[in-house]
Amino acid sequence: MNPHHRALLEAAALGDCDAVRSALDDHVAAAGADPDARDDIPWAATGVTGGVATNGDGALAHRKAVELLSTTEAGPDPADRQRPHHPTTPHRAGRARAARGIVLTLVSAAALLVGCTSAGTSDGPAAEGSSRSASAPATPGAEPAGTTPEGTLLVADFGADTVTFVDPDKGPFDSAKVGEAPYGLVVGEDGRAWVATAEGVAVVDTHRRERLDLIPYETANLGPVTHGEYRGGGMGIALAPDGEHAYVGVNVPSGNGALETIDTTTREVTGTTEVGRRPFDVDVSGDGREVYATNHDSFDVTVLDVRSGDTRRIEVAPYGTEGGLGSWLKPHYAAVRPSDGKLLLPFEGERLVVLDPATGRSAIERMTADTHQHGVTLTPGGTLLAVGTGPIDPSDDEGPSLTVRTEDDGEKVIPLEGPHEDVAVSADERTAYVTGGFTRDGYWNGITVVDLTDGGTRRLPTGERPLGIVVL
């Protein structure tokens, strides 16, 4: 990544206006452009003037800046490849690309600068009461009459403050405001969704498509409410089998995370337990007696005994722990196998760790996708789906994919275009829905729909940086 682009993107993600101005000036100078170019930015081109400039919506300007900067780095939209191509000389093409990069960078930074007068000063959403999104989905379809239809996809918009409701055939049709940077989500039999955001756990009535509550975290030292993969706040989340408790993994940027227990009737935090660093995922045993937090940056799983409150740490590091926080070879997501209660954790499309939480012992089974892996799910029929985000080393590893692994260890690897993060499966187990959000750079705002029978794929638009996904 261009270092000036990176500096701008990091400053935008932090909402640091002075750093944005400084990085922008450095980028303009390095590109050989007019040093006064920042002052001549066509503000209307940001798409956030008018309402933003007058109402001081710094959060919207912030998100627009991050979105545009990421688009600049990601390269052309896949749709651009379908447009007619007009030949030009290599020299002219290079200059055109450079000019486009400068313009997009200026406009991106402008979007953030518009909101700098008020960014970070919002009082935030109320902790209670219903809330609907103030903005419509990017590509709205016809909103269904009455309650939300079965089979609708509910997606966490990590790059915004909403969850998006998506018709699996037509695309998004509604959204609800939940809190900044929603990550994981889970839905109970009563239709209530529990969404882990940077601000707290949102409770959403998925039938009426509105937020009912926002439960603040009890954990301290979460830092400012912000966006990005290292932001403090909720990550993985799960419900007890009886629906009486929700368990959310909370990232503490300065150290070990926490597992908070929420009473789903009173909507209050009833317990907080220390776990490892960055609890990407949370799962519950079939009998509800144990909770498992998969801690990405500490190479381990924390096992919580629900009745006693005791915890155990089990290291999960099939490649070792060399590299520490900088290592790519860490656990991300897990699935609990109903037949024996063991945890399945895929690594790099090469190794599937089968962990027995009762003994702490694990076995390693071979996988074949040969790509960095994140989200996983198990179908009721016992098929494991694992999301391949793309290669660590493009010269050695394969591209993004979806691994479909049956109970007899047979594997089918379905190639995907671009990074992805999480996956959910239709009730009939014939279709998978894979989010394009991704926790690192290169994400895109859509879902890949995968036919699990023939491997065919198609894309649906959705909200900003979709991560967690469930089928209602």
C-alpha cells in the first residue's frame, strides 16, 4: 500500500483531523501536485456536503472518508471490468491512474475534514428505546409488508452503525441503527438479535426491524468509540441454548479481553470474566454448561464453566506462537461439533484443529484450500464451512475460497472473488452466504451467494463492510 495512502487511512480510522491534514499535504507533495490543492477541493464531490456541513455529522464524514480511501487502495470496482475499454498509451494510462489517485485521495480526506468540526463529539444513541437507521440501504428493494420474512439475511455493518436486512434474491431492503462498528450477531428463537458493537450489545426486534435496547459494557479501558479491527468493544457473541443468557467477547485494546454474561430477560450484565486477547468468536456447548472464547492474539481458547465461574486456558497454536501479535497463524473462529462437543478451528486451509475442551487435547486433520481462513459454521447435517480470505503470500498460497467439508472429511473448495469474512447457511443447507467485509484491508460491501450443490456464485449488495451474518 502507498505509505501516504496508509497514513491517510489510519488517520481517518482514528478520526484524527490534524493527522489527516498532515498526511494529505505529504501525499500531495509526494505526488508533485500543487501544495495548495487541498484548499481547492471540490467539496460537492465528497457526497457529504450540505447536510453534513450544516448538521455537523462528523461520523458520516468519517465513514465516507474511510470508504473512499479504501476504495482508492482496493483498485477498480469489479463492475468497471465490464465497461468498454478505450485503448491508450502506457504513459497516458499511468498519468491517468496517478491523477485519479490524487483526486480520490483529496476527496476522501475532504470528506473527513468536513466533519472535523464535530467528529467525536456526538452524544451517541440513547441506551434505551427504539431506533431506526436514518439512511436507506445502498440498493434498496421493495420493503416487505408486515413482519420480516423467514430466510431474510441479517448482516452486521462493521463500517457503519447499522445492521442491514437483505432479501437473498433481491438485495437489501431495510436497516436498523444499533451502535458503532457492529461485529458479531446472533438471533434467538424469539426473533431478537443480539449485536456486539463498539458501544454495547444492541437488542434488535428482527420482526419489526428496530432496536429495542443498547446494553453498555461493564469492562473498563475500551478506549474511544471508533472503527477498525482493533477497536475496543464487542466481537464474538453467542446465546445459551435456552436463550436465557447472551455471552459477548469484549476486546480491550491494551491487554486481555473479557467475556460478559447478559441476562436476556433483564438485559443487564450479570458477570464479567477475563479471557485472552481479542476474542474473535464465542461459542456455547450443546448443554449450555460451558462457553468458549476464541482469543485471536493470545493463541488460545478460554473455557468458562457457567455454573462455577471457573475458567481454563487451552493453547491452540498448530504452527507455534512465534511472531506473537504480528503472526498471521492464530485462531480466528470456531464451531462446536454437536456429535461430540469438540471445537473445530481451521488454520490456513491446511490444518483443522479438533479440540476436546474436556481434556484440552487436540488432533490435527489435513485441509486442502491452502489460504488464510476466518469465519466458520456447521450445518445441522454436520458439514463444516470455512471462509478463505485470501493468501498470506500470493506466491505460495491460493486465493479466497469457501471450503465445504463433510463429516467423512471429504472437501470441496469453491473459489471466491475478493476477501470475505463470515458465513451462514440457508435452512435447506443448499446455499451459503459469505460476507465481503473482512477485518483487514481490501473488504467490499457485498455478500457472495454460493450454491453448495454446483459451486455457482453470485453477488448481492449490502451495507458498509459486512461482517457477521445470520439467516432469520
